[in-house]
Amino acid sequence: MIGGFAAILMAGHVWVIALVGAIQAIVYREVINIGILPSRERKLPWLRSLHWYFLVSTNYFLYGESIIHYFKPLVFVDAFLMPLATHHRIISFLLYCGGLVLFSHFIVNNIFEGLIWFVLPVSLVICNDIMAYVCGFFWGRTPLIQLSPKKTWEGFIGGFIFTFIFAFFISSVFASYNYLICPMDSITTNMGTAVNCPVNPVFVTVPYDLPAQATGLLRWITLFLSTVLPSSVISGPLIIRTVSLMPLQFHALVLAAFASLIAPFGGFFASGVKRAFKIKDFGDSIPGHGGLTDRMDCQFIMGVFSFIYIQSFIGTGGITAGAVLQTAVTYLTLDEQLELYRQLGEALTGQGVQLL
């Protein structure tokens, strides 16, 4: 499974989006299956088809919004796509978008912003799940919540600590790859593509001056380590007054806190649903592990939070060529567009740019 995920990640943004879509469809099927009784389905033969219609309608609206936002230069210059983009929302309304599938919309938008915003939150939830299980297995004594009897406070706290440490270091590793940090600009992008983009300041190392107390603490720690470790590793106390870190590493700590303290409640909610329906798992999509919903419950809420956090504190908005093109095509008449084209040509020529 890990190898398959790595292969999809290297294949490019489109394949990762396809993976999210497949996960969404499987989870949706598992969820509606527990609520559709065979007897009810016999009386309403189109009930299942109606559920899938709502899923497709919702995806048409949400994915359409994302494609229009990120690929304006493509959709607003094509004679076929431009009417669909211009009237996208009324078309979506007529299809009556509905259903609980918003999570995949936010996750796909994270992928458009850069694969790191998909990989980092996912890896934090996985790390928290694993370390909470390990800590609970060895030291768990105090039950955490009645809905999940196997969850313990020791596992909950241990998962938080290890996820915090993991986030701080793994975020800098991910940020060293352009393939992960660059926003998607082509559907053909994959691991073998030479990817270059303006680097978001969040991925640039910045020197930070340590307070005197931190410098003194590090000196005592390194002094102790020098007494227990070989001199080839550390020969004596170190005086560290400045460290170079990426702002991303601090943002990763916020994501880690959410993945450890809030996202697990998605799992608790899923446990409550299963108890209410008296079922052990949502499905059998993964042999030996139950349904895909059982593995993705925490990822849902993590994906939504990551999107909102990125847009609020990290996203680099501003005017883009695509945004200007959308405004021109949507609000200017044909004569005004031609006048804009003429004036833009004159401005470029005046700057010494030779037009084709």
C-alpha cells in the first residue's frame, strides 16, 4: 500500500487527484451502504442511483470551481470551456449540488497549491495514529473516551508529542523538493518533470536569534551529551545563539497540534456511527482493516482544516494573469477587450518587448 501511494505521488498531481476521487467514491459507497436496507432498496429501486447523482453533481460544482480558479488561462480562452466556466454556478445549481463530500474538494485544492499541502497533513495524521497506538499499547492505562474503549490518555498524549517532533523535521525535508512545493501548473507534471516556480517565503530558511535562556539550556544539554557520547559525535558543550529555520516548520507544528488534538475526534465520531448501526467496520475495502472510511475518518477533518489554514496564513494570493484574464473576459465587451489588447501591446512595445 505504501509503495502504491509513493508511485501515485511520483506520477503527478493528476494521479493524486484521481486517488482522492477514488477514495471519496469508495468512502461514499461504504457510508450510504450502512444506511440503505435491502428491503428499502427493493421498494425504491432508484435510491442508490439518486445518492450517486448527488455525489456527481456536487463534484461537478466543487471541482469545476477549482479548475476555473487554477486554470483561468486555459478555460477562458477556449470557445467550448468559456461558457461552461462563465455560467458554472447556475449550471451547478440546476444540477442541485448536495451531499457530504466537501472534504475531497478541500484536499484537491491543497494538491493544486502544491503536493506538500497534501503529503504533510496526511503524514501527520498517519504518524499520530501509529504513535498513539504504540504509546497506548505499551503504557496505556487510562481510558480516553467511551466511544473508543481502546483509546487511552497515554496514547493520546504520546501521539501528540511524537507527531509534534515529526512535523518539525519532516516539513523541512519535504520543502527541499520543488516537485512538492510548487503549485500545479500542468496536468502532465510528474516526478520526472523539471519543476521550477517562485519560492513561497514560507519555504525559505530564516535566521532566528535564540533567547539567552535557550542558549544556556542547549549548552547544558550538549555538555551532558558530550559525557555519554563518543568525542567523534560531540566533543564538548556547544554555544548556539542563532538557528536557521523555515517558517514552514512553525506552521507544521500548528498542523501537528490539530492532527493530534482535534482530528482524532473524526475517528471518535466514526466510532459513534458504527456503534449506532451495530457494525464493526464501514466496509471491507481493505482486507483485514475494514473499509476505507475506517482509515480515512481523521483525514477528512484534517484536509478541511489544512485548506482553511493555508488560505488564511500561508497562501500567496494577489493578482495573477489568469485572474486578469477572467475579469476581462467576464466583464468587458468584445470592443473593450480588443482595446485592452491594443493598449497592452503598445505598453509592451514601449518597454522594448518584441511581440510575435
